[in-house]
Amino acid sequence: MNERDSEAVAALLRERGYVMVPEEQEADIILLNTCSVRDQAEQKAIGKTGHLGKLRRRKPSLILGIMGCMAQNRGEELLDKLPDLNLLVGTQKFSPCT
């Protein structure tokens, strides 16, 4: 997934009434879009998700997810490693839910 995919997901969420917020602490949904081409990118995403997990424990209604080929390639492993993760979205095509 790339920047265009991130924008498409953001547009779908805006259509459902969500708005972008300037601070993570204000968010209802946080989705990290990353790829597993480089190990450093994966490690940064895992670290960031772990950090955001602390926010989710303080705000249980927060939806925390990872999108992209990293989610596709490491799915179950990520769920085991990151217990605060709610959502994994691989690289398969997505379409609006009604």
C-alpha cells in the first residue's frame, strides 16, 4: 500500500463522518500504513504500534491498526507480538462497507 492507498482509506473514513485530527491523543482510529521491504521500517512500525498501545490502554475505544504488506506478510505474528492491535489490513483490494 502506498500514499494513494492511505488517502483512499482516509476518504472512506471521512465519508463515514470521521475527521483528521492533529494529535494522536484525539484520534478514534489510528492506522499505520507500512511495508515490509526493509527490516528497519518494520521495526519502526512495531515500535510505534507498541507506543500507541499505551495510548489505547488509556483510551480503550481507540482502534489501532496496521495496513500494508507488513500486515499481509506477518499477520498472526503481529497480533501475537502487539496485543493492543485491533486491525490488520493486507494489500488485498478494499472496498467500502455499507
